[in-house]
Amino acid sequence: MSDSASSVYQAYQNNTYLFGGNAPYVEEMYENYLANPGSVPDSWREYFDALQHVPALDGSNAKDVPHMPVINAFAERAKAGGTKVVLASADAEMGRKRTAVQQLIAAYRNVGQRWADLDPLKRTERPAIPDLDPAFYGFTDADQETVFDTSNTFFGKNSMSLRDLLNMLRETYCGTLGAEYMYTSEQAEKRWWQQKLESIRSKPNFTAERKKAILERLTAAEGLERFLHTKYVGQKRFSLEGGESFIAAMEELIQSAGSKGVQEIVIGMAHRGRLNVLVNTMRKMPADLFAEFEHTAPEDLPAGDVKYHQGFSSDVSTPGGPVHLSLAFNPSHLEIVNPVVEGSVRARMDRRGDQKGRQVLPVLVHGDSAFGGQGVNQETLALAQTRGYTTGGTVHIIINNQIGFTTSDPRDMRSSVYCTDIVKMVEAPVLHVNGDDPEAVVLATQLALEYRMTFSKDVVIDIICFRKLGHNEQDTPGLTQPLMYKKIAQHPGTRKLYADKLSHQGLGETVGDDMVKAYRAALDAGKHTVDPVLTNFKSKFAVDWAPFLGKKWTDAGDTAIPMSEWKRLAEKITTIPANVTAHPLVKKVLDDRAAMGRGDIPVDWGMGEHMAFASLVASGYPVRLSGEDSGRGTFTHRHAVIHDQNREKWDTGTYVPLQNVADNQAPFVVIDSILSEEAVLAFEYGYASNDPNTLVIWEAQFGDFANGAQVVIDQFIASGEVKWGRVNGITLMLPHGYEGQGPEHSSARLERFMQLAADTNMQIVQPTTASQIFHVLRRQMVRNLRKPLVIMSPKSLLRNKDATSPLSEFTKGGFQTIIPEQREIKADKVKRVIACSGKVYYDLVKKREEKGHDDVAILRVEQLYPFPHKAFSAELKKYPNATEVVWCQDEPQNQGAWFFVQHYLHENMAEGQRLGYAGRAASASPAVGYSHLHQEQQKALVEGAFGKLKGFVLTK
């Protein structure tokens, strides 16, 4: 060993976890392992297990035994004048080398991919990693032919020379496929990967026909891009050129998944390569795509969207039978479609009763920069193994073109080695693969799918490739990446490289050119070169959306329930098994609800909600409610889950009354979500987009927490129907109310939803009584209208006795978009009509009673959008002598509903009537944080509603 290598190894001995100051700790842990292997951490157990395969110094296979008893015995013998034992130096050196061999094997399994041949552009030098150099462990050329035990590998030999071992390790872990998996906690998964990779040296053995099929997919991928580039010059398409192996991977994934029993695949991806997937994977007719370029395609949506955001679905043939493919519609906000896809998959799984995802597969396609850069990926990964959101593992594919728009310098792109390092949080294995080796890409796809189907966990295929053109076809990337694009200009293309390779293997000198001509001819005819879609196939699990199309928000729905059914359901949801001991506070809630069910006392908000849920599941409508603290409710009003106070195990002892209301009832699912808004709301939107018959609710802990999910609200909930024609009935419950809790716990930002409201795209309501929440929740399912429902739900009203309702309001009537004046007043004496929405109504009523006003009527606008013009106009006309209409709200003037409802109010006013505003002054903050200031503002706005009109006054 050279002096330099010797010094490095000496430093290693002094600093590594096996030597130096850690040696006593390691020895003690090894002693514990020998006594009880299960007593040490998995990572150490794996290392010590490997040592057990090393032959003893005498060459035997004798197992190691605890050392301390032996040492103690020799110590006692020494005290008694016993003999001394001297170990031969040659045997000690051989033992050290055997240990070093195991360390070398572990090093290649852990970091071998750092030396893998992954970059098609070959722009970077191989990093210095001493752990992968035999000299680091003290080996020299003289050791190359020394035979060591390798029985803990899957190379097919129990022993081999150091030279052969190194060759096999490098072939397996340092070729065009580099695997990362050793960080997983499960030993079985590590051994699975080792067996799969080492047994074939990470090299596939495809037949000639299989290789031709791969070349055909590369030809299709490249052919489409070149066709579009020459026929539609300068038009944006976000070309896949440089990453054509991705199309081969997708074909492999679909066909292999079908053969393993998968019946549906839902794909989410951004714009890069999307048109290629539409044609070459989803089997969209090329002629239909060309029509979009030529602006001759049908344009029958209110807004529509660009072609590289469009979704598509089709049914294709696989060895295992038909597979339904769905490509999710996607906005430009990168990665936001991912949780939407996961929610769609979960809905499909639930519909099939497919709890482990054997029949439905989510596939998410990412860009390298966005994968590590967008926080929604962290949130989505965090959902992966939770009970309410798992989809049985997702196959992630990264089109890693090594550049994000104009950022390619690794010092700027991220703070980790790989763009995939984020997945280590869920211990998902990663297969990094060189895009210029399409066979390795296909092999990686096979392994990834098999892993997902075996372990029901996420897995990542990182296809390292390049982007031949700019971010879009109008971009000039050489401005900022001159070196990269010089190398790209010299690159012949993945298809050409692979065609030449197959030609050299004797598969035909013109095999590549023949495929190019055939594909071009098909495109010229606007046809496919692959098997067409199955036009006559329809799965029994397909959803029929026809009943929900073309409906109006004014359509009626019978939301009342018979008294007998009310009492039956009330008894069911207030009765718990004798072996479940509820908390005393919860017991009182149940007792009170039982009294409400009998009609002894008025019904409160929590009971109104519960009865809506109970009546829906009893009628066959599933209910799915999720959010932070949704089981109990942020404000402890719901108690949908009863926790046994005497339970002895953390994972048992809960009872959900709503799951026990009727035989053959529909499911009721309530989920305490992870602390996430963006991914969870997107997930629920995806779920609702695939199941119109389930009441899907996302509840914010506080209404303003919806801020963190604004992209989902803007790009999917508000505009999905007008852009893509996607009908969706998701419900949002957003706690809202000004009660002195400060800027971040008062407002659900009602004004943002009002600003987004157009084209009858959603329903925005602010119910103020228990019966109103009952009817509006039931209305969302009973009517065949599927529009997002945004509920400004209350906080203090949850326990306000004035917000309770008599039992009769649940057994007749329905949701009132406008609640008229509730006091008996002389209509002809009314001089002012106050219109309001939400909690402020109760403050206004109290103030009116205090002042004795008998010439003021108060109307509650319970539905703010679509605005109920007929109902509001009818109420206003009841007061022919009213000269003033005042809109009163809790929110600041620049927030809340004021700016959006004033023209609705004005439209329904009579000639000569004046419109005024009573509320907080405009503010940069939603609310004040000082309680005394809040009280002053609240007092002033209520008094202002009855006082002289000030500020903005509009006369009709």
C-alpha cells in the first residue's frame, strides 16, 4: 500500500464509526448483537449479519460468539498465572481484509451510483469517493486474486477473487443504471433490491423483437417532435427531444402493469413531453392534435385551455387485458396536479374495493427542477402511507433534462446531490438511469413497477437526459448555457445511437431508417403506428357523469327528511356500545344530541351536521370529510369519532357512530389529515372529480388557512369546468367570523372566492342556523348539480343558542338562500332594510332590540353566489316605503362581500332608494390583533348600520 493510501486508511481508522473513539461503543453493540440480534438497530444488524458470512480465521464456518465471557475468562486465567495467547500477524491481517471486503460491498450498495455512467452529455467528472476505492481499505494489486467470501451477495458465487468482485460491483452499481435503496429501514426491501440488481448486474437480456419494440417507441417519440417542429414552426409544444426514452418507459409501464392485474392507470405530468404522451402513449389521434395546432378543433367550452394542458383518457390492450388510461388535466403551476392524481386514484380504489391499489396505479411525471423545488411534492409524499390518502404506492418518473428553464448550475439548482433526495423522507428507492441507454430505462421501469406491486410503496425512476431545444420552441438556451448546448448540438440523438447499436448487433442495417419512414408516413396520414384504442370497451367501474351535466343552480332538491327517519337516525348516532367509555364532556354532547333527536331541545350546529351526514349515508351517498382535527372539530363541536377513555392500546378504542346508522349504509369516512392544506385540498378535489356520488368535504382548521392552497382553488376549483369541462362537487368548510382572534384566525378571505365567482362556477354560502347547514349539505348531493360548494362556516355560532333550530325545520322546508325578517313588524313602517351575511346578523338583532327600532328590517343573504336575485327582490318589495338599503358586514370594506354584492343589491332596488355601507374601514390586515380595538370596531359597525348613511352612498 502506498504511503498516501496508508495515511488515508489510518485517518479512516481514526475517524470512521468503526474505529477511533467509537471502537468501544461498536464493540459493546456487537456484544449485544451476538447475545440478541434484535437488540441493535437495523443498520447495525445488517452490518453484523454480513460479518457472520466471513469465515473464521481457521477457514471454518464457525459462528462468532460473545467475546466478553472469553475475555473475562482469560483475565481470570491471567490472574491465576495462566498462559498468554499470541495471534499470528498474518491471520490478523487476513481477518482485517475480510472485514474490509464487506465494507467495500456495502459502500458500492450505498454510494456506487455516484460513479455511475448517467449523463448522456458527459459534462462532469467522476467525483472522488474514497469508499469505492479498494486502496482506501488497504488493498493493493497483490490482493486482486485473493479469494474472499461473497455469500452475502447475489452474484451467484459464494466466494470470488477481489478482482472479480470489484468488476461485478461496478457493473451492477456503476453502469448506466445507478440505484439508491440502502436508506430504507426494511431489511427485506434491501435484500430484494440486491437480489434483483446483482443477479443480473443491472443489465437486461432482451430478445431481438423486444429491442426492436423499444426502438420503435424511440422512433415514435422523436418522429412526432420533428414532424411538429417542421410543420408548425415556432409554435409552443414543450418538446421531449433529448428525453425520448421516457416514451419507451411509459409503454413498458402500461404493458407490464396490465400483465400484473392493473386495470386503470392515472397519469399526472406537466407540459414537457405532454403532446408526445397524448399521441404515442394515450393513443390520441395525431389528426386531432394537428387540428388543435391549426385551430380547427371544436371550441365548445367557455374558456378552454392550451393544448399542452389538456387531459385525455383511453382504453388500451395489454397482455393482462384492457387498461384504462387517464391523463389528468393540468395547469402551468408545476407539480400541483400530483395530489389531484392521487385523490382520483383513491376514489377509483374505493369504488372498486381495492384497498391496496392492486387494480389502480398512479404515475407521476416530474421535471428535475420542479421535483425538488416545489413544496407540494413534500406534502404529497407525506400522504403516501397515511390511512386516509394512501394509494398503494406511486411510480414517479423524472424527465431529468438537467436544467430548469435557464438554471443548470448545480450550485444554484438545489442543496442536495440529486433532485430526487426529497423522496428519502418516505424511503422511496430511486433508480437513476442514463436516458441514452433505453434498455436500461426499460429495465428500471420493470424493476420499479415490480417493487411497487410487491411492497405498495412509492418508487422513482430518474431518467437523466437533456433538453434539445429551449424551455419552449421560441427560447434560445445558448444564451445562458453555451457549453451545455454545444454538447447537445453534437449529440446524434438517442434514437440514432440505439438504432446504430442494434445494427451492429445484426438486427438489420436499415432497421432504424425503415421505422423512421413508416412513422412519418403514418403522421402524414394523421394516423397511429401503434395499436389503436379499444373503442368498444367500457369498464363496469366507469362513472356516468351524464346526469350531472347541464343542470341549473336553481334546480330543486328535496332535502327534508321524515320525522320517523329523523328520530331513528338520531338514536343511532347518539348510542355507543357499552364497552366504549366516552369522555364525560363527550357523554354530555351525546346526551344533549339525544334530547335534540327527541325534540326536547332545539337542534344545534353539530347535530345539524351529523344528521345531514347520517341521512346521506343511510340513503346511499358516501361521505368523506377530511382536514386537520376534522374528527373532533377544531372547535370541539363535532365529535364524529368517540375515543374510549379506557382503551389500552394506542391503535384501538375508537367508535364512529356515523358508520353504524343503517344496514348496507354508504361509507362515512372522517380523516384527521396531516398538517397540510395544498396537497390535502388538491387530493380531495381529485377524489371528487372521480366520484360525483360522494359528498367530499375539505375542512380548514381556520378559514384563512386556505391561503396555503390558493393554487388549487384558483386553477382547479374555480376554473376547472370552464377550462376543461370537468364537473366537480367538492365542498369546502372554511371557519369564518370576526370574534377578536386576530388577523390569522378571523377571515376565510370571502372576497377571494367572490372575485373568482363567475360563469356559475361555484356556490358560496354563509349559513347561520343549524337547519341551514343541514339542508345545504344534503342539497349538495340530493340535487344532480355538481358545483364546488364553499361554506363560510361559523365558530361562535356553533354554540350560540340563537343559531339553533327547531326540529320542524329539518322535516320540512329546505335551504333558504335568503332568510327574511324573523320578527313581526309592520312592513309599511320600514324605512331601512339592512342586508347582511353571517354572524353579524345576531349582533344587529341584539342592537335593534336594545334601541327599539321598529322601522328597520334585517335580511340574511345565506347564498352569496350565485346571487338569489328573485328571492332578494321579493323580500325587498315587501317594504315599499323603505328608502335606504344598507349592507352590513364584519370584514373591512376592501374585503368580505361588499364590493361584489353592491351591484347585485343595486340591481334589485327600487327607483330612488339609496344604498350604503356599514362595516370596518378598508384595511391591509383582515382583522386587528388588539381585543379592545376589535370590540370598538364591532360596536361602531353595528351602530353604523342603524345610523346616518356615511361615505359611499349610491342612489338608484
